[in-house]
Amino acid sequence: MTTTDVRAELTGTGEQQPEWFDPQRPVPDVRTALPGPAAQEVLSADGAVTSPSLPRAYPLAPRRGWRSTLEDVDGNLFLDFNAGIAVNSTGHAHPTVVRAVQEQAADLLHYSASDFFLPIYSQMCQALADVAPMSDPVRVFLTNSGAEAVEGALKLSRYATGRPYVISFNGAFHGRTYGALSLTASKAKYHKGFGPLLPGVHHVPFADPRIAAEGGRDTGTIDYLENTLFRYDVDPSEVAAIFVEPIQGEGGYIVPADGWMADLRELCDRYGILLVADEVQSGAGRTGKMWAIEHTGVEPDILLSAKGLASGLPLGAFIARASIMESWGVGAHGSTYGGSPVPCAAGLATLQVIREEGLLENATEQGNALLEGLRALQAQHPDTLVDVRGVGLMIGIEFPSGEIAEAVQMAAFERGLLVLEAGENVVRMAPPLVIDRSEVETGLRILAEAVVEVVAR
């Protein structure tokens, strides 16, 4: 069965697909130079008025999308293995999500849940409580973004414990607001010019991907905490929380070795430190489970979510054990827009689609196929593909240098495959959870072509 046959079958009679979408047209289908003439106009207008701080990866000017297909302003079609940086979890314009947004927008666009009682706010909180990876009762606070979820959890952990210090990891990315930026340590340029940052934040080594690849036991982080940080810098009785990405995202899609997270949990329990799992990028089904930490058998004290939670609308959350969240009272934290009705409607619809369409299972199945294909490519080019790692549809491909990773990213873009760098020398694949096997095979073929081109230079 060809790519177009599969896509035609998936869209059925075409009643739900948008009018512009032609299931018989191959994807990708790039018909202009990149950027095309219309995209060049967008880039020109953008360059005249927007902040130069925006870190654009390549000259893509999207117009609209459907499932895993993205069309730019020139009519070129791309196979989207970015999903808006792991945001469009149910694909582009999923009809269930679109319908929920339209219906809610027609009833009530906004009223602040921080000051009044929105029914849909507590419904969204309950939906998250139902899938929280904690055995104890939980409470939920809704935000607009992942960075806001980090900020809220940072405040809560200090408030609940009465302790001043927090720990994060080298390579971590938690956001760009001041508290979140203070926890972030994936690139020095994110800190440059913004000091002094939030005091009381310590960074320690993250898991070693080489040990994970070899199947060994990784004790480096715990050894550093016990023998260096807690010995020379801060007493563990003064540490409020450890913020950790169960799979490190911006730092290079690093998957810790088996047992690493359990060791971290044991250390937190021993010293009364809260374990905060930042699942902004790894959650909402991306790894084949609702939360990446579920692969480890470890329960966090606080969990953070955003990105894929509402299929593209601004919605985040921090979920905490009820005993922790109940430590603060009225007015300790709030948000004018957090948990606004339309994003909540999208969030409820997203969780519904993930459940009803078996997207967790699909993420596992298609992710395994991607990993298998990428490892076969690695066997052909062992000097170019240093490592292939990931879980579900959160996959990283490590190259010898950042220059090679960027070149592969651009060569893929020119062929109509959207991937994105992560860390210093990694290309990430984080496609929508609705991706099918034919699209996986197409993506693998194009990436292989991009690698061959870069190797030949």
C-alpha cells in the first residue's frame, strides 16, 4: 500500500478532512525553492517588526495543517516530525479538538478561574487527576504554559517544605521566565545577560546516555549529590526539591539508564526532598504512556505538563500530592488566563482522543518502528550517527557535531521533512501521536537521504 493509499484510507470518505487537503497528493511535496516567494514575504515582514531573540530553526512559514501534514504559505507540503515542538499531539486540526474549541468559543471565551468558579476548569483538573502517576490523592493548578507550571511548582515546593534550595540538572530546559530560566542549564546563552538569576539553585550532572546504551547502572548523579554537593555546598535538609525531566528534552533527548530515577526517588525520600517531574515535553502520551516517568515505576511528588496537553492551545498544569498543594492557602498563587475555557475544552478533547483512538499504543508501535529504522541507518553510517535513543515518539539522533546535526536538519527540510535540533549535536523526532507506518517509512527514507547528502559533502 502506498503513502497516498494509506492516507486516503485514514481519511475515509473525506467528511472530516478539510477541503484543501487532497489525500491523493503525496507528502511531502515541495514545489518551490525554500523559502518560496510567499514565505520570503513573510520572512521580510517578520524581520522588520518581531524581536530578534526568536531562535528560528529554518525558513518555514506554515499556513495550515492536517494530521501529520503541514502546508506552508506557498502550498508546499511537509511531513511534520516536529509537531510544533512536541505540541500538536493529536496532529493538526483534529476534528474532535477543533469542534470542542469552536463549541466552547461560541459559549464563553474567557472568565478568570482564579477569581470565579468555571465548571470546565475543575473538569480539566479532574481529568488530569484521573491520569496522574501518583497513588495518593492529588490537586491540580492550571497554567498557560510549561514555564508557568515550573514557576508554580518552584513556589509550591519552597512553600510546602520551608526550605530555600532547589536542584536541577546540567542540560536541563525548564523555560525562560526567571525562575524557570534559573533551573535551565542546557545552553549558557540562555543565561547570558540576564544575571543575577534566582538564588538557591544548584545544578548537578544528569544521567549518562553512554551508560544507558550499554545497559549499565548509572550512579554518577547520586555519587555527585552525596559526595560533592551535599558535602561541600548545601545540606540536604535545606533542599526543597529536585526538578528533573524523566527524559531530558532540549539537552539532547537523553533517556536515563534503568534504575537511575528510582535511585533519585530513594535519595529524595531519605532527605525529605520533593521530586518534581517536568513532563512538559515528555508527557501527554509522547512516550507511549501518559507520562514518561511511568516507564520507571517511580511516582513524583509534583508533575508538570504543557505542550501536547491541549493539542496546540496554551494550557499547562502542575499536579501535586494533595498534602503538598494543601499547604498553601487562598491568594498564595493565581493566574488570570490559566485554565481559560477554550484551552480547557481543547485539553479535555485531547485526552479523549488519546484514549479513544489508542494513541498511546500507536506512539509505542510507531516509535519502535522509527527506532528500528534509525538503528539500521546507524549501522550503515556508524561514524555519522553516534547514537540513536528514545522512547515512543520522543527520539533523538546524535551526530558528531552541531554542524553536522544542523546540516542534516536543513537537508531534511529541503526534502520536506520537518525535524529539529536539540542539545548541542542531536536531531529530535517528535511527530504527532497520530502518525502512521507509511509516514514513518517516508520519514526514515528522507532522513537517510539527508544523512547521505551530508556525508558526501
